[in-house]
Amino acid sequence: MPGAPTPPWRSHRPLDPRQAFAALASRGAIAPDRVPREVGRGWDNAVFDAGDRWVRISLRPVSDPLMAREVALLPWLAGRLPLRTPVVLDHGPPLPGVPGPWMTYQPVPGRELASALATGGRCADPSALGRALRALHDPAHVEPWAHRLPRDPGARGRPADLAQRTLGVLDAAIHRRLPVPEHAIRRALTRAATADPGPVRLVHGDLHLRHVVLDSADRPTGWIDWGDTCLAPTSVDLGILWAGIAPPDRALALSTYGGVSTSVEDAARGMALFSLLMLLVAAHDLGDPTVQAATQRALRHAVQ
């Protein structure tokens, strides 16, 4: 079996959370004497609970413009969507002790969809995701951002290219001996490669299991991490309906969204497989059993 390189999941910028909190407190961005409690760390940023707000710090140069995009977009989105988004409170450039751009914000309370799936739960109101995506993809949202957002910078709305990239991530998962429905994935990617990705709209751009937030009854209450927002085909976002929702409930979400052709469905499934395999390999490499369990379960649903 051929080897596969390990993706660069780990961050580039060293960070001392206590120094960062001291610097942010001196600027007035957080209350003094707060003790940093890390609540999440991705490949590109770290998130801390500062009591009455959360703090996110960019840990890679490539994520700096994504944070700037999110800071500009989130206030505009507020009130336009049926699901909650984070509320930006403050933001700024690097500081002594803060190695990258940062923002403070009110988070969306709840738990990740990934956490629910990992423990045998499910999205209890799939129609809520359909409604939210329909609202986000309103054609009227394109013009205000036509000259401010990039067009599909990650090429996720190009089904043939995305299918080839997904096959590479599938090989990485197999190389790590991770249990995946390989043959079903390959069949789905063959269909996805020639599919219609849908019309270009304002999209979240990175809508996966960790970016949908559920309330205590496991109903969708919000969505987070909007740094990849762009103008791209709708299948880029619709993939969450295959990644996060089991087949019996998926039809309800699609009916609520409305007007999705079979070809766009194939492209959306391809997007789901890409995001799930990326999450699975990263979770394995970083030792995250919760996300690993969630993605393995979701992959079985996505190919159905």
C-alpha cells in the first residue's frame, strides 16, 4: 500500500495563552486576571474562554485574511438567518504575546453536531438546516458581496477536481488503516465528478460537523467559523445534509431547502465525503476520538 504524507494539521505560530491574555487585558479586550481555558484548537487558530466572551487567535498566516473576512461578514449576517452566528465584540492585529490577529466574541451556546453523532445522537430538526441554507443562499445576498468576497478560492465547487482531491484523502485514510466504506465512496465520487455543483451563491464555505451547533434537545441553533465564506456553487454548503443527517431525515431537509436536482445532490455528496475524510484523518492524527467516531458514523450515512 503506498504511503501518504501527513497533512500539516499543526499550527505554525507558538502561543503562550497566559501571555496572550495579559496582552489582551492590557488593551481592554478582556477583563483583567482572566485565566485562559482552551476550548478548541484547529489547524489555523486557537479558541479560549475568557469568562464573558471567547477569544480566537490566528495561528497561521493563511488564516489571517479569513478572520478579517469573518469580522466583516458576521455583523451583516446578524438577523438575516434563522440560525445564530457568533457576535464579534472586538478584534485587532498581533500584539506582544499575541502572535496573530485576534477577535473576541459571544459564542453560539450548545454542542457540535460532531459530538451528538459520536454519542449515537442525531440532528433532531433537519428542516432547520434546510431553512437556514435556503436563507443563506438567497440570490439577493450575492450582489452586496460580489466585489468583497473571493469566488470559490478552495475550488470546492469544481466537482471533478474535488473528487480527485478526495481520492487522495481516501488513500490517506486507508494508509492509516481507518475503517471507511471504500468501495461505496469510490462509486459516489465517480458520480460526483461529473455532477452539476449548483448556482453560485453566498456560501459558508466550510460547513461540516464541527461548525453546526445544537441546543440541549439536539436541534440546530447556530453555525460558526465563517472565515471561508465566499461566492461558490451551493453544493459546497449542501454537503452538510449528507455529512450530518441520516438518509431518512435528509429528505425533509432537502424538501425544506427546495429545488435541488439529482445532479446537484451528487455534487453535494462529493463535498460531504471530502469534508468527512479530511476531518477523519485530522482527528486520527491529532488523537481526537470524538471527531473520529462522528466522522466514521457520518461516512456510512453519506454514501447512502
